[in-house]
Amino acid sequence: MTSRNAIIDPDLDRSPVDLAINPAGTWPAGQWIVTSNQTSDSISLVSTESRTVVDEVVCGDHPTDIVFANSGDRFVVTCAWSGELVLYRLESNPRPLDTRESSRPTTSSSQDKNAAATPEIKEVSRIQLGFEPSGVALSPDAMRAYVGLVASGEVVEVDLEENKISRRLDVGHWPKNLTISPDGKRLAVGCSGEGKIAVVDTASFELLYDEPLVGGINLGHMVASRDGSQVYFPWMVYRSNPITIGNIKRGWVLASRVGRVRLDGPAYREAISLDVPELAIGDPYGIAITSDEKQMVVTAGGTHELLFYRLPDLPFIGAGGPGDLIERELQYDRKRFDRIPLGGRPLGIQIAGDDRTAYIANYLNNSVQVVDLVERKLLHEIDLGGSDSMSLARQGMAIFHDATRSLDQWYSCHSCHQQGGSNALPMDTMNDGTELTVKTVLPLFGVEDTKPYTWHGWQQSLDDSIAKSFTSTMIGKPPAASETKAVRAYLASLELPPNPYLGLNGELSESAARGRQVFFSSKAACADCHRGPELTDNEIHDVGLNSKHDFYEGYNTPSLRGTYRKVRWLHSGRAKTLERVITDLHSPEKVNGEAELTEQEAADLIEYLKTL
């Protein structure tokens, strides 16, 4: 991680993933935007009047979610890889703001005074949370923050006065995004690892109920309705059908949705389909609603666009729906549904107080984009800094996240390999030449060193594997040699986050240290196959787990790096816990160990596996 006192290289890609607009308070509402810049580990302060960056500070490793307090002068940022929640304030300084392009009126003497100054970002506190903090929400009085810890499956309540965690709650795998009702009484948590929305009572800090999303993956940002009765969010659904041209065109493989779930009591989720025939929506992520709740906008990173919906009369359907494709009544009604191209990879979005201007964090463009919601056009692009030309790895990143590379632009590589890793469901990718022999999606970290490829290990060439993914799994055009080279460069650049189950200096707990001895013992014999820096012997083994319809025999030894990040194990994903892997389906005595592990040995081994 870069030192927080470092000068940030202007040529370093910023890659903003989220942004927040200041509400009314200390500063005039809507005058300032803060962005979380993932690859520069920084946050930027942007003037909406001059459309320039006026301050930037190094924040922490992999800043992710960013939210303003209602007071308008403080905001919080989660730094996923350094495991921190950081509280900042906008502090006035004497430098004048260039207001040559400003026509915004101010209404109070304090605001007049501040409107003539340019604030600086000042750190207030830094709280170590660990376990990949991602989504964050603030209580209405900004005394408490609620943060989803992706690596431990928890939501924590953080006391921002005492600067410490006050309560913890297990909610389910990968709580990446969350939001709070306007009255602060309900918290909605999107658990992407389980395809569900968890609803939490903030007073008792208890899980009230879950609402499952059958086949749900890749849950995006969340926004509560004005009355706090519902939460809206985009997501994708995997339909468990073979990858064929017909199935893709019907929306029977991967499809995009916007859903809503009640916050005032359990009720079956309602949803609409987003996908247009032959011109689908790829990787929806950000969502925002105007204050009058007349319009909803959604970013689609995979198809590089902004989607417009007239909210009051959208045909949300509960049980039995929605259909596979967008409702025909919406498809041809530009007043109710529209889309405009933005380029790059648009992610986080917020709407200004005028209900007309939207600001979008565009990752690949290193920019904040300004969109007029009435004219439905891109007005400006505010440069956050970055290289004038894309590196080879960043070119590969653009291809990896580009859903237009697939048939009718339904999905991208990223749709299955979230952040280079895996999603939460076993899928039929047709990679072994058979239908409905589903496999868990293998993570791509260190992929250059883990050949052969695929679960059955029949592919020896990474170039061929990349080409087959585009032409077979995505039923798209084969990549050019230069494109394959770029994708390889991107894959080589992927890094696993720091492991939260290790100590600060990489030390093991007592249990994990005992588990390491079990791992390397002849009794368990795990290291016979899982060895070397990538924890694989790069060989094919028959361990008695073949699926009935598998075309090939035996399985490629998977790497154990990042084991703690998974929610399903073994090729078929039939093991939903490490306990079942170790004590049942893949227990050492069934593979090549000497004897059954004791209960303590199994528990210790699991603790060690989490540290790999």
C-alpha cells in the first residue's frame, strides 16, 4: 500500500468505483463529490462547479464504498484490502474556488463564506475492521456506521465516537453492498455469496428475515425508497440451462434484473427483467432514484451504458416472474425505458438534488461522468487523473469486463469471475463438451502457473483456454492475438487480497499452526497434491468424485490459494462448507491419507486452509 503521505502519481490510473455527493449542511448541497479510487488507493474531492479535482489523498488499500453524513461535512470510506473504515471531514481552507462556471445560488451567510473557499480532505479517524469491509451505511445522526465484511460474512456496527466495533451479526456469504432506511431502523444487506437479501433491525441488531433470489449472483448497489418500505437493487440470475444460442437469446442462461424487497416485513421479492432481445444488458451494478421517485437509473458496466426507467409504473412481478426478457410494453416506450452509451465501465452513481443531474464513477475512464437525466445525454467527463494510454494489462481488463464480446452482449468474463475470482454457483460452461455437468468457476489468480486448465485439465494452452471462453462459453468472436496477449497480461496482474485470517506479520493462530502440521503430515497427506507456491501439483487425479455425465475422468488439482474466499468447494460445488470437504466428501482417508482425522485435527486443518 502507498504511504498516506505520498504524492500521488498523476499518471497512475484512479479507477473510481463509487462516489458520493455532499448533502446540504456545512457546504452548499451538491457542490462537492468524493470518489473512491481503487487502483490509486486514493479518494478525490471534485468541484461540481469548476468540474475539477481540488484535493486528493491516499486513503488505504483498495477503497471501495463511500458515503456522506447528513451533516454534509463528513464522509466514510471502506478500504477493503487494508481492512479499514476511515472517517473524513471537509475542512475549509483559504484557497479560493474557481467559480467562473458557477451559477449556483447560496442561501445563508455560512454557505456564502464556504462557497468562496475550497475545502481540503482531513482524516478524522481510522478504524481497523479486518475481513474486507465493503458496503457501508451511516445512521441518520452519523453516530454509527454499518459495514459488510465480505471475508467473514458479517455486518458490524461501528461506534464512530468510540472508534470501535460495538456489535457483530452473521448475515451470510459476501455481504458486499448494503443500505439503510431513511429513518435508520432497517438495514438491507445484499449477500452475493448466497443470492439473498438480509434485512436487519438496527435497534436490536438482529436478523429479521432473508429474502432469497433463486439463482441470484452479482448483487449490485442498493437504495431504499423514500418511505423506507422497500429496497431496490440490480442483480444477475443464472438459469442453470446449457449454453446454446437459443438458450442465450431466450435469457435462459444469464440474465439481468432489478428487484425490490420489502423492509417492513417479509414478502416475496418483486423484479423486472432488463434484457432487450439481441441487445441485452451486461453486468448491472449502480442504482439511483430521484427524490420524487419518478425515475430510476442503473449503470451497466458490461455494456458501458446508463439505463433510464420511469419508476411508478414499472411492471414489477413477484411469484412466477418476471419474464425472461424485458416487457414489450417497456421495450418500445422511450418515456418508460431508455439507454445511453457511456463507454468505459460505469459503476457507482448518485443523483444531485435537482433530480436532473447524475454523477457516475467510470472505472476504466478514470473519470466522473455528468449526465442530464431530462435530456438523457452525457454532458461532461471530469478527469480524475491517469495515464494518457492504456497499459497492456488495462487493455486486457477492458476486454475481460466487456459483455459486448458475448452473443447479444449478455455477459462478460467478469460476470462469472467476479474481481478475477469466482461467483457463488456451479455453472455449465460447456467447457468439457457436455451439457449440464456443472462446475464451480475456478478463480484466475496465478493462472499462468496452474496449468493444465479447466477442472479436467484437458487444456494445456492458456491462449487456447482464453479463446475457447470467448467462442464457446460466450459464443462470441475469437479474440485477435493482440487481444489474447492483453487478457493474459491482465490475468497476470490479478492479486489476491491480503489474507484476513493471518496475523499482521503473516503469523498463524495456534489452531492454524497445528493445522499446518496436519496438512503436511503423512496422516492427512494434503501436500502430496497441493504443493508448491500455487498449492497444486498440476496433475490430474481420480479421487472418486466423478459426476455421472462427465466426459473426462479425473480432476485437475485446484490451487488452494484464497480458500477462505470460496462459498462452494469441489468441482460440482456440492460442498458448501470446508467441514464437509475435510470430514466427508474429500476427507484425507478417502483420498491418500493414512487414517481418519480426529475432530480436533479436522478443526485445526480448516483453520490452516483459511490462511492459504
